[in-house]
Amino acid sequence: MTSFSTLVAVVTGGGSGIGAAITAAFRARGARVGVLDLHPGDPADGLLPVTADVTDRGSLEAATAAVAEAFGGIDILVNSAGIGAVGPVEGNDDAEWHRVLDVNVVGIARATTAALPYLRRSRHGAIVNLSSIAANAGLVQRALYSASKGAVHSLTLAMAADLVGEGIRVNCLAPGTVDTPWVQRLLARTGDPEAERARLAARQPTGRLVTADEVAAAAAYLASPEAGATTGMSLAVDGGMSGL
Ligand code: NAD
């Protein structure tokens, strides 16, 4: 079995939250990682931050090529860059619908297109997309965000079908509410952040928020050669929210 430590990963959105935890988990397992983000952070041993915007095909192509050049190829792509939206179906104007779908859905298509020439040369090509509990539970005030994450789930299935014959696996993660800077920003906007945190925690049968490290461990499994028989799947990391 090929060791994870020989692999190279690209993580979009790796500058914060879940993407940063995935980057750390991959580094801890010895893989080298290129972080593609608007704010990619600082370089370190085995870690190459590259400024890139998932709404800009050219910036993704250049950043992906820079990672492949630095580390000698790419085996894994994690699509974690994403943005939120709050409101019912009539709550966001056309510009906001286009902006969120452009980042959360088209961004995955662009980053994948940029990475595929390298993944096709790998013996262990794997893609992990960040969907959400919002894809399969009716969350209130999340119409646009839920639509974008439902699309990520469907896109994952279609990509998996197209790429299985080339030995590239495609899966997605569907986290519940994860304690990241994104969620902390949302909490800070409410009148009573601690009460809102307790409400979100109570929604998950485990009674607490998911940690970014728990999502990262699931990403490391799906990306690893040990998951060689798993493709076209969505793995819930949601404190039991969708299953119980
Ligand atoms: P976060 O805001 O902490 O991190 C998101 C990262 O994406 C940031 O570093 C940001 O700079 C980057 N990003 C945003 N737009 C970008 C663009 N156009 N180009 C490049 N990078 C861009 O958010 P998070 O909570 O870590 O969420 C990461 C992913 O996980 C998202 O796709 C989100 O939808 C998904 N998710 C989050 C939760 C949660 O509760 N936090 C739950 C389910 C799914």
C-alpha cells in the first residue's frame, strides 16, 4: 500500500477553518500540501501557500502548476473554498445567487479542471469536495447555501462516474456545524452568541459542534489509498444530525 506520506495535495480554502485543519492533518501524515486561497497563509516545510481565487480560472491554473512544479506532481485535490449565504429563497438578489454558486459550485469545476492533468498522472488520484448537512437537511434561512451544497453533492457523483475509469476517486464530506472562523463570524452577528452556539450544538445529537479536526480526519481517510474502494460517496460528519 502506498504511504500517504509520499503524496502531494492541493487544498483550496486551506487558509482557514476546515481547509486549514485538512492541510494540518495531511502534513501530520507526511504529505506535502499546496494551499490555494485568497489568504493562503505562510510557507513552511512541505507547505506551499499560493494566492488563488476559485472564481478565476487563470489564477487556479497558475497556482496548481506552481504546486506541481514545487512538489513533483499532484495526487489529491480538496475543494474546501466556500462562502455562505443567509436567507429564505427570496432573500438574496441575483448578484448574490450568482456569487455564491460561482464560488461554491463553479469554483470546484475550475479547480478540478486545473488539477486533472496532474491527477491523471498519479496512481492514487483522489478528490474530496466540501458539501454540507445543508445538502440533505432542510435548514431554515439557508436556501441559496443549501442549493449550492446540494449541487456539490450531485457534482461529486457525476465527477466520480466520469473519472472512475481513470482510477481517480471523487467523494464529498457533509459536515454539520463546525466550529470554524466562519461559524464564529455568524455567531458574533447574533445578539447572544453563546445562546446561539448552544442552540446549534443542541441540533446535533452529540450535543456539541463538530471540530474541524474531525472533518480533517475524514478527509484524510477519503483521500488516502486505504479508501481505494470508495468513490461517489458523501460522508456525514455531523454529530449524528442526518442519521439519528
Ligand atoms: P472559512 O471561512 O473558515 O474558510 C473558507 C476559506 O475559503 C477561507 O480561507 C477563504 O479565504 C477561502 N475562500 C473563500 N472564497 C474564496 C475564493 N473565491 N477563492 C479562494 N479561496 C476562497 O470556512 P469553513 O467553515 O472552513 O468552510 C470550509 C468549507 O466547508 C466551505 O465549503 C463550507 O461551505 C464547508 N462547510 C462548513 C461548515 C461549517 O459549519 N463551518 C459546515 C459544512 C460545510
